[in-house]
Amino acid sequence: MRLNTLISAALIAAASVCAPVMAQEAAPATEAKPPVKTDVAAVTPAEYANNPEWMLALDLSTGGRVVIQLRPDVAPNHVARVKELARAGFYDGIIFHRVIDGFMAQTGDPTGTGQGGSSMPDLNAELSVYPHLRGTVAMARPADFNGANSQFFIMFQPQLKIDRQYTTFGRVVSGMQYIDAVHRGEPPANPSRIVQASVLADGKPIPPPAMLTERAPAPAAPAITADDLNAPIPPRQ
């Protein structure tokens, strides 16, 4: 089994209300956890912030484009992997196979089962202090910290209990309403999908509206304000 849930025993032990998202047996207690980065890489905000080369566009079947600000300073190898796969067309047509209301939407598996990935080698973890806020994008993985490959998830709401457990590599800066409209389910009965993924610098146009229409009615996509996107962080429990 590769990937079919995301949160492992660490979250369960913390008594989180969220269901596990990556169904694999928990790692042995003796497994060494990779170090957590408290600094940043040589790439500076002036180089990546609002720079289209470091922004990922996801055109969704829920009706529009989601733009993600990538963080090469936090997780350079994971950012490079996602950009490479997007430019190769890997994510085009892939569904959101595990979507938990109030928690997250997971995608990136070409099999749609949660057990698949790309043919590229798995990635070593790049854990950091970058938190799991609303709109944060992080890599899914099995029990092995160094098992991330192509699957990722986008947070609906802050979940700080899973901080430093998964490699966070970006955050939604526009179009969060189209993530909110993704069909729920494990798996969803009528899954929403990524119609097209691209690096913003490549200038790919948004597909025509007919391609951004769900095969079954999706929940209404509510308007999202900057205050909503930067929702207050709940205190640690």
C-alpha cells in the first residue's frame, strides 16, 4: 500500500477530531524523525513572493483557478517536484480522492485510490515551522517521513496539531472558494478534479468554462475574503 491516508499516529495521539488522511500503519516509535528547519534556504521572499515562476495554478472542475504561492525557501525539493510534475501535465485530470469537511482536500494520485504516485523517486522530508493554516498546501506521505512523491493536500481550516509532521510547501493566495467547493468524501461519490495544473510563469490560459463544470452539482463556491483566508489560529491544546 502506498498512500491512502495522511495523518498518522501522531495526530491520533493528540486526540484530534480529524480522521486520518493517509491509511498506513503508524511508523514504529523508534523511527527517527527528520530534523525540523527553523531557518530558511538561500531563496529570499524578494525572489519568490508574487513571482510567477514560484506560483502554481490549479484550474479546477469546481469553476475556476486556484493560485498557490510556492515556498522554495521552506521546501525547495518539494517545490521543484511539484513544478516539474505540473509542467509535464502529470496533474491534469487527477481527482480529489479524499476530502474531509473542515480539514483538507487531498489530490495528486493518478490512480485516484490514494495508493499511487509518479514514477519519480520519493522525496526526503523537508519539515519546517511553516504551519498548517487555512489554505496551506502540504505533501501527503505514508508512515515513512521520506515517502512523499506526488500527492498533496490543501487545508480547509487550521490544524496546528499536524505541524512538523508533513512537508508544507505553499499556500493558496487566490481562488480558495474553488477549493471550498470540492466534493467531500473518502472517496467522493462524484469527485472534483484538477483540469489543468501549470506554473503561472508559463502563461497557460484558464480552460474554457465548459471544461470547468462539474459532472454533478458541486456545493456553491462562497466568496472568500482576505480575512477568511488568514483565519485566526486556534490556541494549541
